[in-house]
Amino acid sequence: MEPMEINAGGWYLRALRDDERVDDRPALADGGITDPAYVRMRRSQWLSDSAYSWAVCQPNTGEMLAEVIVTPLDTTASLTGWAREGHMDALDTASAAVTRFTEGALGLAVIEGRGA
């Protein structure tokens, strides 16, 4: 599946990026993720339908504040995520929106709550 964008009220959810226009790697490093291949891995997971991840962003600046990840299992899916310091509200709102997407669009029941 191609990455899907989600409007989560005050937050904008999109695929992770590391291109000439947007680079999420500094925000990922704030979350303890320093693997230079991380964004490429997440992109590959979307295309193989093995996991789906969203950068939770400030809509007017595009700054990444959190990440939500859905991992399909069978008829269920695991939902996890993490937030940069001070942005748990963005993670909570985004997790609810991604849960609705997972259950409605993918037909998978979310079996785990938010966690890192």
C-alpha cells in the first residue's frame, strides 16, 4: 500500500520523510532513533504491508512531534508510538485517528494501546 495521510484534527499525519524538502531525522533522533536507514525501512514496510507508520506533525510547520506505528498481525494489529518531550497530546490524538483508520479502512482490530 502507498502511504496514506490522515487529518487528525489539530495534527497532520504523513509518512516519514528524509528528502530535500522535509527531513524527519532530527526529530527521530530526539526520540532516540538514530539509524540512518530508519525512514527508508518505514517506507519499505508501507509498500510491503508489513507495518504502517505516521509522522505526527504540526500542520503549519510540518515539524514531526510523534510517530504512530501499526503492525498487522492477522485479523488484528498492534498500535505503538512515541512522542517528543511535551507532545503526548499529539500522540494521543493521532493514536485515536490511526485506530479508526486501522479498524475502518484496514478491517483490523487494534489489540494494543499506545506504547513505545
